[in-house]
Amino acid sequence: MAGYQIGDVPSVEIDENLKQMLVENSADGEQIALMSEAVILVDEQDSAIGKASKVSAHYQAGLLHRAFSVLLFDTNGKLLLQKRADDKVTFPGVWANSCCSHPLSSDHESELTDALGVKRAAVRKLHQELGIAPSELNIDDFHFITKMMYSSRMNADWIEREIDHILIIQADVTVTLNENEVSEIKWVTQDELQNILAGNVELGGEIAPWFRCIAERIMTDEWWQSVGNIDSIMQLRDGHIHDMGDVSNMLSGATGAGLNTSIMEVKPFIEQRISDSLCASKHSRLSSAMMHLVEGGGKRLRATLPWLVGKAVGNSHSGLLDIGAAIEIVHNFTLVHDDIMDDDDTRRGLNAVHIEYGLPTAINAGDAMLAIAFERLVGAKGLEHKDVGAMVNRLAWMVRRVSEGQQLDIEFEDRIAVSESDYFEMIEGKTAVMFLTCAEVGARMSGADAATIQCMADWGLAVGLCFQLMDDLIDVLSDSDTLGKPAGSDLAQGKRTLMVIHALSQPESPELNDLKSVLGKGESATQAEIDRGLAALKSIGSVDYARMRAEEYHQKAHSCLDMLPNSPALLALRELTDYQLKRIS
């Protein structure tokens, strides 16, 4: 292979469990060896940040890595297509561009000057896959045009997540297929390719999503017309990284991944955005206070939601991660202030911010986080200037509704009578509108139509209401270690949950007296009193009633998803809809 001695290709030892998984998936020895190659991990700007085995970069959540796609034209102007062999671990049997693979983690193939690294990798792989002798390929005849960032899932186990460097070369070559890699080839004209993409010509296999992205979204008539004219080809170079988002729906047979895997695909990028925003202050104590709860963990459900919705209903892009990060910062700001108002000492197993940093700094940190969230929002990639006002207004509406819900929650502690409708007004503001906003904005920013945007807003509202109902139930049914805060604290603080409202409407009984005796007693409540109050909610039937209402919203949320066309991304939204119910099932 060009640039390496035989057997000396940069590699990373594959974990035995992954190796066994490959064997169980019928990967042969050659494919297993290829999956140990060391690919270059990159950030969203295509800066190298490490290396990983090819299998690790493609398995389950995958890792963003550098890749290349070669468009090889002959002197008649025809483009070479290849059909990936059925023995391939990822995307077997699909038709793709001439050659698509990865530069490896070495000085030889990492060099960015004039894209030399990916060009050298292209020579190596054209030889390995298609038997094209390096002597037939002059490296100076490879022309780097542009880059694209995309992800495309094949199934729950395998995904492509790449920044793909697109290369053009014109050469008359002798092709000898490595049938372990490529099963067929075809030379096509521009018109023939257009007919293939339109489905007018049956090739006996689907088009690879990354090649469809190139051919339909980037490759213009000028590309075809420029082949053979170096000056014209050089004019095609644009210096961009085209943000394609997730294009899994371009492969009809693709299946989705579960919620945890889907979150992990983008969680590192969201975490980086949050950290960049909250650590930008020159005041280190303020930054530390703002990061305190973020560093305590969390699934980032809200932060990921715009991206998950965008994948399911439209054209996702990295700007959805900016919006998710902004909303997550708002969420954490509300937690900082909630803990102050509720006088809770712990959150996520850590000291609350006001305990760790003092009350004045905690209040100040929360205020700063709110401002920073709007800074992150208006800087979101893909947010057009004409839409900034509407997006700011929508996020401001969300914050106001959250504050109104929180105010009702505060007032309920001193009210003698709180109705169910009062309670639902409170949790809609305090919790559900954040889910609603995440889903609605995700749909809107991905180009969905008005009906779909409304459908996703309805879904977000139903999920949010179910989420808060279940959160109240979890406070009753879980222990302190699981909660990360004292179990039953809501009861001692006098929180008017649906369970409490239901119980207080029931006939007098010894159990109801146990509940009343601890409700709102605060720090003077003993653990025994709290335990009796919790038991009362169960025996009176209030826990079952709250669970029933939660399940109503759970079903409504699924009904909204039933209105969407099937797509690989829908599985994660289904699991998110079920998430809270599973925590106490």
C-alpha cells in the first residue's frame, strides 16, 4: 500500500468484545483487519483531536472522523461508480462514488497542506479496493474541492460520522476489483447519474447516503463541465465544510438507534458548546459556579431534543445543537435558582450551587447563565438573520412561562386549596413548555411544514406534562441516592403535586391525617413522618391516579408521533416518550 510497508498500516488494537461482535456479524479476516485501522478523530472544524480504530469510529454512537471521497473521471468525462461488496461491515451492497475511505493516523496521511494526506490515502485505497496501480495516478492530478460533515446510520450498530474531503481526478486506469471490497463498477455520464439518482435506472442496490449528498446537494453542472480543465476545477474550491446534518433517511433500509446511542452521537458537541459559553467569562469563580451543575452530569435530554426532532422531520444541521445548548443552559439556570427557592442542599449528588459557592454568587451565576443562553442562541449556525427576532422571542416566551410556572409552584405552598387545573397550569409552565419549545424549534429550524411543527409542539407538551407527573412520582417512589436529593422533600416542603391534590380531595381517614401532618412541615419533619406521608399517598390511591394521568399524556405523545412518516430517527423519539415511565416501571 502506498506510503506503508505491507502489514505496517497504522492500527489500533480492537477490544476483544468488539472483535467477537465482528465475528458474530460474519466479518471475514480481511474485514476485521481493516476495522483495526487507526482513523483520525476530528472536531467540527476538522482539527485532529486523536485516533481510534475504524470499528470504534463506526460502532453505535460512532466518533467524528476524517474521510475522503474520490470522484474518478475517465478522459471521456464518465464517472466511475463502485458497488460495495456484500462482505463489507458497514453499508454493504450500496453504490457509491469511485472510492470512499479514510486517511489514517500517521504523519504521511495527516498532512493538510494541499490536502496531501487525503490524496495519499486515496492512492492507497484506489490500489487496495480497485487494483489501480499507484503508477497510473499522479498525486498532483488529485484536486481537493470541498468538505462536508454528515452522519448516516445504517442500523442500531453502525453509523458513518465524517468530515469528508472531496477529491476529483481524471485518469484512464486499469481496474482489477478486490471482490472483498467491491463487487461491481459502472462508468456513467452526467445524464446517466441523474437518472440513477431519480430512480429511473435500476442498479441492483441503493445509493450510498454520502454519495447522494455529494451528487444532489454539492455537485453542480460546473463540476462535470470542469473535468479536464485544471483552471476551472480550481475555481470549484470553496473552503467550506458543508453541514449536511444526519442523512440516514437517504437509505431506505436504514434503521434507527435507541435514545441513549442517539444522545451520545451529539452529546460531546453539546457539552463543548455549553462549556465554551459558560467558561468564556474572565471571572473564574463565576464560570466555576455556572459549570457546577453541568459538571454534575445529566442526560441532556432537552439539549439533544432539537437535533432528534430535526432528524425525524426535516433537514438536521449543527445549528440545532447550538439551540439545544442554549436551552440546556436555561434549564440549568432554573435549577440553580430552584434549589435556592426550595432550600435544597444537593442536586445531582453534588452540593447545590448556593451551598458550594454562596447565595450571592449562585444568584449571580443564574442571571449570567440566562444572558449567555441568548448569546448562544443568536450565534446558532444556520439561523438566518431574518429569523433571529422570532427565535429570541420564542426563547424569551419559554423563560417567562417557566418563571410563571415557578411562581405558581411557590404560591401553592401557602394556598389552602389548589385545583387540578391550577396544578396543570403550573407544570405546563415550569416543565412542559421547555420540551414544547425544544420540539417546536427543532422542527421549525429543520424546515418542517406548519402542520408538522404544530404536531411536534403538541408532542413536546404531552411529553413535558408526562415528564413532570412522573418526576413527582419518582420523588415518592425512589430513594435519596437515586434522586440525588432527599427523598420525599417535595412533601415536607408542601409541594402541591397532583398526588397531594388528589389525596386532599378524598374523605377523611387516618392515612390522610398522616399526610396532612407532614405536608409543609419543612426541616422539622422527621423521616418517619415523611415515610408515613409517602405511604399515605400510596394507600389513598393518589399514586395510582397520578400514574394514570401520566399514562394519558404518554399515549397522547405517541399519537403525535404516529402522524409522522417512519424514519430511522423516530425510534429515539419513541424511547424518549417512554423514558420517564420506564424509570418506575
